[in-house]
Amino acid sequence: MGIIHVRIDDRLIHGQVAAFWCNILKAQRIMVANDLVANDELQKSVLRMVAPPGVATSIISKDRAAENIKAGKYDAERVMLILKNPKDALDLINLGVEIKTINVGNMGHNDSTVQIKRSINVTKDDIENFKKLNSDGVKLTSIMVPDEPTTNLMDYIEKLEKYK
């Protein structure tokens, strides 16, 4: 088994992930791979509290995530990998983790972002990182909840750039 779904969602573990995604995917473990979160004990404990009962959590650095994945530590489990941003995905790929498809769920708004789809706001760096992932052959989808139709994230980025 191993990683069955990769999602970028800057909220990490929250209601949608716990209630919808884990159920539909029959996930046995949620792995958050992000260096800042891995070093924040308060945030880690909050994220563990909102994980569904019976679903294990790993909230670890990208280096440790890559090491564990490549060593086969999660091969017997159904793992949902959650990343905060596209840079986390690129870093994992550069560390040797194979990622073929990424679902982009939520990227919050701030002063340096522009909205490309409801609940997806990107910076210039995010756009460049998504383009790199795309050119490396990673399929980028955008599905907020499991019963929503699958859309291609790059269509939204191309539309944004067309109207700049």
C-alpha cells in the first residue's frame, strides 16, 4: 500500500480531511511532512487531536518522511500524505520520494497571494513550483471534497497567466 493520496492543504489535518478524505480513502495513517510543523509541539498536538479515531498520525520533517517512505516503513498501511505547499512536494521528490499525483485542496489567502480557484490562493513561488511539478510529470488536480469533480490545477494557473 504505502501512500495512497497526496494532498496540499495548508490547514493540514482538519474536518474535511478527517470526515471525508480518510473515510473515502480508508486511510490508516495521516502523514504531515513539513519542517516547521514538525518542530512545533503545540501544533503537532492540536493536529493529532483532530485526526479521526483509529487513524495513526506522523507529523514529521520532510527528511524523516522521505527516509521512512523509502525504507518501506509505511508499506503495510494506507497513508494519506498532507503537505502545506508545493515546495514541500518538490523537496520530497528531490529527496527521492515518488509522487505521481497531487490533489490541491486549500491554500489560504494572504497579502502575497492571488486567488485562482475558490479556496486556492497562490504566490508567485507557488505558481513556479506547480509549473515545475507539472513539467516533471506530476498530475495536479484540485478537488476540495471527494465527491467534487476532478479538475486540472494547471488550467487555473494558465487562466490566471492569460489574463495578467
